[in-house]
Amino acid sequence: MSINMRSPGAVLLISCYELGHQPLGIALPLGFLQRAGFAPDAIDISVEPLDAQKVARARFIGVAVPMHTALRLGTLVIKRVSEINPDAIICLYGLYAALNADYLLENNVDFCIGGECETPLVSLVEAIDRGSEPSEVEGVIQRGVEAGPFLKRLPFATPKRDVLPPLEAYARLEHNGEERTVGYVEATRGCKHLCTHCPIPPVYGGRFFAIPRNIVLEDIRSHINAGATHITFGDPDFLNGPTHSLRIVRAMHEEFPTLTFDFTAKVEHILECREMFDELGKLGCLFMISAVESLSDTVLTILEKDHTRADVQEAIEIVHGASIALRPTWVSFTPWTTLDDYIEVLEFIDQYGLIDHVDAVQYAIRLLVPPGSYLLDRPAMKHHLGELDQASFSYRWVHPDARMDELHKTVNTLVERDTRMDEDSANTFYRVWELAASMRGGPLPQRRALASDRIRAPRLTEPWFC
């Protein structure tokens, strides 16, 4: 039986969390759906309440779950949506929908989509609209029907943001004592690397897709018209396709000379593309994020990061030499991270003047092992692996050194408290270091004298999380 999907609001897209940004995870599907003749509506529960009237009006509800936090929030949304509108068709799409499809399809979800989601999403809505069998739609996972992630190049549409909350509702750039409005775009999706702890490889299998330059630039223009003066490139790795990315920022700078930007890239790519960084700085790059994760050879080998501590040191020199701030991220707690390893990272941060480059939450990040993770097949992980905790969408693991699990709990509590109180990042850093040093026994760290009114590294007001 067909269901009219073309009336305004019959299709509703919900975003739960996208790192504090106006969500591209629904802006891009909105563009695809509008191009196909639908009139979708949207809700972003990270900055606005769940609108019961929109939910009640919808016939099809798509929930974007590109990351772990989004999925955990998404399960709460699904329960509420099912109460308000039990007849609505519910589809979860994104990285974590594909990884957790078995569980989701047994718990109030009708369909899941992973990979390049927009074409299957539109095709699914079209099939329901005309009364066709959804099982015939490629890339759509449902009960009793096996389907892998959709990994074909898409006919990209320009993201549509007219039904989204304004940019002012989202994270802002802090730079030189001022706050600025931030836009969020992507130049590429997926990743050509296979880091074992990352949720992208189990879905994309080492593939990445470039978004056409004209689409990216048009999206940037829409952000400028909405008041953005800084752009975050949300690509998993902006330098997977360095020529493509460089062409985009050159064109962006030519059209908007005062616009600044940030991006994320591997340490390995910093070294490979070192000749680009002086130009990137001149084109307006203020900072970049790199998933350093650890300085331990053991941990880096298991995670297949393809860099060393010496590479990290060299990367810092390259990036800072181009007057770009490097903001490293860390997986501070893994089954293989020793107390000495943890303290070594803190010493490194202090030595290289990175205290104001690391958000406090990074000191408490604990390894997530979701269903489908490459780590599940690694012998090093099997020694520590527990049961799958469905409620948290991650396998449990216990550190062989009980002190490390105790330290994680203590640091996590400290970081949460200091973040709520807007504590100076240096104070939090030294408190964490003192906790770890006390646990090991031995001298406590000597605090550097840092002025409270110092000019800090540029950052976004939403700390990075997953």
C-alpha cells in the first residue's frame, strides 16, 4: 500500500548530535529529498526540543546516527517518537546504524542504512510513497534482508539548511579572545585508511568519496550568507584527497579572503603533505585536529595508526611552523596503555606547550569497541574482551592493571566537574597529571607559570567527542 510521502513534513529527519555543529547529517539528505520532490522537515535535538507536532505529522522518520553519542541519544528519541506516533516508519542511517543494525532492527527500528546513505534513503522513501517493496531498495537493511553498506558514488545535491536552527545555536570559534560563527561542511567522506579502533573502516572498507567542488563551495556560500566567518571541514581526513581539498580552499580563499577554517588529518598525512602547510596557513587555516591517540609503540601498532612518537614531534614542527595550531586527540585509556604511557603523554603535552591545544575531555577518553570493529579480530584485543553491552553499543573490557580503570573513573569525574565549572584548562591538566603521578608514586609535576589572560590556541567551544 502506498503512503503519501510528498506532503509537507511527511518525511522528518532528526539529528541527535554532530559535535556541536549544524548537522550535515541531515542537511545533505534534505537536499537529496527536496531535489526528488519531497518537502521534508527537520529537528536537531542537540539544540532544540523534540517537536511533538512534527513527529505526529510525519509518516517517515529518519534519525541520523553518524557517531556513538548520536546513537545513544537516538535510542531515547526512538522510544519517544514511537510513543507519539506509533505508526511512523523509522529509519536510522549513518556509521553507527550500520554497525548496530541487528540490535536496532529488534528495537523499534524498521530500516537501517550505512555508507553513502542519501541515495538509499531517497529510494526507500520513494518506494514507500509508491507502494513498492522496500526490500528491493539497494543498501537498505531490514529484518530478514541482508544488505551491506551502500558504497557507490552519489549524484550529490547541495545541502539544504532552511529548516535547521541558525548557526548561532551551535558551537563557536574562540580565537584571540573573541567568538565567531562557524559553518560545517565536508569535502570528502569515508577514509582510505584502516585504523582498527575507528568505526569508519568496518563500513567503508578503505574507500573514500570526494564531494564535487561546486557542491562544497555552494554549501560554504550558504554558510557565509547565514553569518559564518569560519568553516570546519568535517571530513574524517581532509587530506585523503589532498589535491581536491587544496583546490577547494584555494577557491574558498579567493572568493572569501578573510574566511578562516580548520580540518582533521592523520599524522601520516601531515608528513606526506608537508609542502602544503605553508599555503594552508596563508589560505586561512587556524588549526587542525589530528588523532595522535597514543605515544606508545605497542598501542600505536595495535591501532594500526602508522605513525611513531618521532612522527608526532615532526608533525608538530611542520604544522606550527606554518602558524597553524595542532590540536591532538587521544585515546587515553586502552587495555594496553600503561600508567607510564599515560604519564608520558602528559609530559609530552607539557614539553611541547600543548596544554591549551588539548580539550580536557581528551584525558578521559576510553577505547570504544563497537560491533563490527576491526579490533574484535585482533589477538591483542581478545585477551581483554568482555560481553557486548547493548545499552552502550560497545564491548566491555577490563584493564589488566586495576589502577588504570580506577584512574579513568577519577579523571572522568574530575574532567566533567571542571568542564561544568569552566575551569582553566591548565588547572585541569595539572590536576590530572598529579592524580596519575600520585597513583604511580614519585615526584609530582612542577607547574609551569601560565598567565590567566594568555592568548590560547584557537578552538571550538564544543569539545571534541565521539
